[in-house]
Amino acid sequence: MSYGILKLAAIGGGTAAAGGGIIVGSKIFSEPKSETPKYKTVSDTKDSKEEELQSLLNSGACIIYEAEAPETVQSKRKFKKLKDRLWSKEGFFNKLDQQEPKIWNLEKLKEEVTGSCEKSPSKRVYLWWGIGDKSKSETWVYSTEMNSTDWLKQSDIEIPESFNIGE
């Protein structure tokens, strides 16, 4: 008899434990969960970049643009395409300072860009990635000649649609 009671208790306890597990499991899944973390979507990021840019433009900050290397047209160098907006002068310099290895012309580039920002009524500076000195590696290239024109106002240059924000 005691064997039967033990067997009944073991089976009953196991069933109760299993049943309890099901109840606990369903309780966990049916309870409202705490709010899931919100991740930034591509459109959120785009909107925040546009807001940041609009703020920079409104503040009169100097904006750095990346162009494709200039081409020579009728013995004069011209940009044919602007590729990217590299944000503010300060933001661009911060990225350059954190970059490893450092570009070989970092201090001279900072000096040229700062001077151009101070002199330019449009507060726009145009750079390209390429060879500025044939004996050295690629770097950001600044040219006084190429910054004497406000390329955003030229009709014969390809400009990304996103550049139309506030300009």
C-alpha cells in the first residue's frame, strides 16, 4: 500500500509541477512586457542629420563639402560633381584628429580651411580626396583656386538632391 501511495504522490507531484510550469510559463508570456528599447531608424537618423545641418546653416557655420577631383576644361580647373557634405569645419577637424594614421598634411589643411572659412562670404569650403603632392600619399586636398567659386551656385555641376536643404 505504501508503494502505491508513493507512486501516486510521485506521479501527482510531477504532473502538478509540469502543470505549474505551464501555468507559470503562460503567465510570463501573457504579462505585458516592459517597453522595448527604441532604436533609431534610418529615417530618424536622416531627420536628425537634416535638423543638425539646418541648425549649422542658420548659425553661419562654415560647411565643408567633398567634391570629385577637379577636371581641366579649356585650361581651367572645374569641379563637375559635389559628392558629400562633410558638416561643419569643427566636426571635420574632430574626425581628422581621431583618424589613424593621421594624414600627412593635417596642420596645413586646418590652416587653409580655417583661412578660407574666414574669408568666404558663403562659408563654404570645397575639398577632394586625392593626390595633392605627387611624392606623398592620398589626402584631403584644398586649393585656393577651387575655393574662389561657390560651386553650389554653378548650373553645370552635379549636386546631390539632399544638398537642397536650406541652401
